[in-house]
Amino acid sequence: MDHNFHIHGAFFQLLTRNGAAPRAYETGLKDTVYLPANSRVEAIVQYSQATVVGAPYMYHCHILEHEDAGMMGQFTVV
């Protein structure tokens, strides 16, 4: 199934899409990326601020049914 993947707290850049260089229109900074079914992206992100105890960053799919089914998570930056 297709997904719109989003991270909080920073922007990222795509390094690859399905093993190849991203297309020109995908090279800018992003906070959300569209992922067609069975596709894969590699991205790089830099956080300038560490998380504080009890307030991790999060990532999730923007389809509400997917969020409700657990397609979201939290992570810390040290």
C-alpha cells in the first residue's frame, strides 16, 4: 500500500529511491516523502538538538488508519 512518511523536528534529504538517485524534484529538503507500495528510500537527517527526557521525536504515516494500526514510532537523539 502507498504511504506518506513524515518525521517531526527536522528536515531530511533523499539519498536514493529504489536504489537509484532521486529525481531532481526530490532533491530539496523534506519533512514528508511519498512511498508507493513496495518502494524504498534512503534519507539523511541532521538534528541540531537532542531530545529531552519524556519528549522523543516521532515519525508516522499520514494515513490515519495506518497510524491507528501502529505505523508510527518515537526515537531519541543524543
